Amino acid sequence: MRRISISGFVSLLLIRLMFTLRRAGVSKSMVALSGSCRYYGLILAKPPSLGKIHDQMLAVLKEHPEGISEGEMRDALALPSDEQVQFGRRRRDLHYYHQIAKKRIGSKVVYIYVGPREQPLDAAPISSKLRAQAIHAAHGRCGMCGRTIEKHGIALVVDHKIPREWGGKTESDNLWAICEECNHGKKNLFASVDSAAMRSAIKHDSVHVRIGELLKAAGVGVPVPSMWLDIAANQDEWRKRLRELRYLGWVIAASRAGVPGGRFQSAYTLEKFTEWPPDATGWIANYERERAKRNRQKKS
């Protein structure tokens, strides 16, 4: 019988693991990623590990339930210069394991500790396969503003529709190709969003409830950009779902405002809302069936 060394046996096991995972859909990449495990070029992403500095940051956040800015956290921790450089990354590491809301108060952005997550956030990188699928599905058109590569000379980037911070997964249904300008605007817009309100809205199964709860979280009389509603709904026909809320007695006004580049952005303002029925989407579907039935009877 041929003998094999321990190192050779381990190598064979790793190679077999690589092919097994490849068959399961795990992508191969030669790009070095922070917080990942590498086996013969195979990257298995995992959330970053937390250390002493992270524990200190959590303690400061918990001491300020009203919220604390990043600058105030830095001052409270009095970190040495070498740790200051990594502060932003370490703060982002916490989001994988803890829910931390971001809220704008005047000109200041503060972070509010909500609590631990039931499961760590998805840390998987966007694979080449998923990236290619999103680009192919876009057909050269930005999924947000509708401009095209051919007509407007835009460049497309692949990004998460629902950010990982809000529970979004790295999977095809949550990825889209948008132009660089929209991607930049999206990140700036998200910086002003109440993360806790968005997470609370998108957790509902009903698309009508997701849209409605986001409008309620913004407040009566407050315009909500269409981008937020698009993300919360995560459905192509979200505008139809929005209009269907009027069956429940909701009143929502639409408006448009100019944005840089000569384009316009629509927004929706909640003027009146009612309590949700036990199954909002089912109730609306039944209402439309009954209405269609009544219309047929009138014509006959």
C-alpha cells in the first residue's frame, strides 16, 4: 500500500473541499480580502473578529443611549494615534454583530446602540459570477435613474439594494447595477437615514406594510424619496403597491424635485393613514377581486 505524508493528506482534503464548495456555488477568487479564510485561492468570507478596542467602543455606545458621534467616541476612548487610524473600520466591524442605529441630529450624525444581532451580518464578497449576472440583467441601463451606457456614457457598478447593515444579503435578488453618480448619491442619502426605522420597515413580509411603515417612520407631511421606498419594497411594481394603499384609506401625495445633472427625483408624502388589517396584502387582493367582480356586473 502506498503511504502518504500528513501534509499530502491535508492537501488532498483541501483540494477536495475546494471542488465540493465550487459545486455548491462558492466562488473562487485570488483577491485578498480582510476577514476571510484562503484555501488554494478559495475565499470563505466570515465576519471580522472583535477585540478589546471593540469592547471599549461598545461600552461607550451603551453609556450614551441618546447617541454619540464618532468624534465624541474618539475623544471618550482617548486612543493612541495608531489606533485612531483604524477607528472607522473598527466601528464598522461592530455592525456585523450588533444593531447600531445612525441618526442625524441637526448637523451632527450620532450612533445609537440598539442591541446584539441574532445572527452576524452577511460578510460574503460579491463574486465575479454575481457581478456578471447583475451587469447582464441591467442591459446597459442604470437600475436607479434609467440612464444608459450607450446614450449617456455612464459607468455601471454593482451594489446591494438593501445594505448589509440593514440585513441585506449578497445574493442575486439583492444586487443591482447602477451608475457611479447614483451610487454616490445613494451612499450620501443612506447616511441621513434612520437605520433603525429602515430595518423595522423592511422586516415585514407584506410589501404594502413595508412601504407604509417606512412612510409612517418618516412622519406625516415628510417627503420620502422614491429610492427609499424602492429599497424597502424590493419589488419592481412597488409604485402600484403604493397606490393600492388608498384602498385602506391612506392618502399619499406625490411630488418631484430637481437634482444635479438636470434630472428629477420623485418623493411621496404621507398625509393620512389607518390601522393595518390582519393581512394587508391579502385584504387588498380580495378588495381588487371584489371590485373587478362589481365592474363586470355593471357591464352585463
